[in-house]
Amino acid sequence: MKSTLISAFVAAFSCIAGSIRRLPLVIVATLVVVIPSAVSYDQVDVISLVTLRAPASIAMPAADARFADFGIETASIETRHIADWIADSRDNTDADFVIVDKKFARIYVFDRDARLQGSSPVLLGAARGDDVVPGIGTRPIEQVLPEERTTHAGRFVGERGRNTQGEDIVWVDYDAAVSVHRVRATKPAERRLERLATLTVDDNRISYGCINVPVAFYESHISPVFAARNAVIYVLPEVKSARQVFGSYDVASAHRLARTQP
């Protein structure tokens, strides 16, 4: 009986451990692991993480169509498409969510009911592309080639963490060492603050893949969203279509079709 209970406990722990990518330092010190160059040892809210891991069903709801509320904010057609789809399908699983529009170098923060809370210009990976380079998160940053410095597209569960300098950040993809963090002006030649301030988009491509936001915006919108629990981050593609990446649908068209069906 005792061995059976032990086996069951080990199996259950293995299932939970498979969903956790960040552990307390005391535990990590006992493991032999390969970690990204910007590692965090913060403890993860396991319940929130497991809840958000799987997207909600995208089956058409019986209720009337739901749309995201942008207020007076302007946004690209693709950003509105994804925000409306999230609102209608509840793909955010009742959590706050963030949309990163790579084509227009902009970030949008929404509450759980798809109401826009704020937006800001961002700096993104210097290389264009929607796919992550396998194993890039385990390489020293100086070994990342220019063409590999992409901010890859996809749906991610954003998690609080810290980098090797002790700065609080939000992990987008921990394995690829991609995060949302405050813009750093440590290299004057890169002109990161100036790039954020311009109205053009092309000069917003400068990072190794991380999403840089103004310090004030991080403090007022990013940090509070992830203070209590995790949230979903949608990084829109720039080569592929949003429908290819997320399996999204046009809300207005889909509901019209649903109403005409017997």
C-alpha cells in the first residue's frame, strides 16, 4: 500500500512539475538544468499558470457577438481582429491580456473584459520573422546572430520574473529568453529612448527579441497587470496571418453565419 501511495504521489508531482518552468532557488540549486542567459528564479502562481495554459474553446457562443472596447484609441485592422476574437471566444480564459502589434510596433493592455487600459510604442527584435530559433534561449547573447534576433509570434502566458541584474520583468517566452521590460538606455549609440519617441516604425527594431516599453508605461500598466496573477500575451505575426497563428475568426461575419443556420 505504501509503495502504491508513493508512486501515485510521484506521478502527480511530475504532472505539476511539467507545467512549471521557474522554481525557488533552493530547489533549482539541487537540479542540473540548462537555463537561459536571463534566468529568473521567481516562484510561479501554479494555479493561474495551469488555468491559462490552454486556450478557451473557439466554438461559436450562443450569445450575441462580443467586441473589444478600444475607446478612442486607434489600432490596426489585425489588432482589432484579434482583440475582438479574444473578447468573443474568451480565449484569454477570463484573464487580463496584452496584444503586441509588431507591424506597427505598439502594445495594447486590456482587462479581462477586453476593455483597453492603455497602449504604447515598443521596441522589438531587430530581425523580422514569426518563428523562434530553436535553443536560442540557452545561448550567450553575444552569440545570437543578427538574423536570429526576432520577437516571435504566438500566444504566451506572461509571468513575473527577474533577470540576472535583479530587475523585475515579465517573461513572454522563458525558454527563448524573451521578456517585456523597461527600456534601457545603457548604450547611447543605440538611441533606444529616441527610437521610442519617433513616429516612424522601422527604427523600433533594435532589440535581441525582447519587448522594450517606456518606463512610465511599464510602471503604470505592465507591472500592475502581472502583480496579482499571470496574463495572456498575444504577439501578432508580421509574415504569417493572425488566423494562421491563432486560429481566429472574424466575429461579425461568424455571428451572422451562425444566425442564418437552421
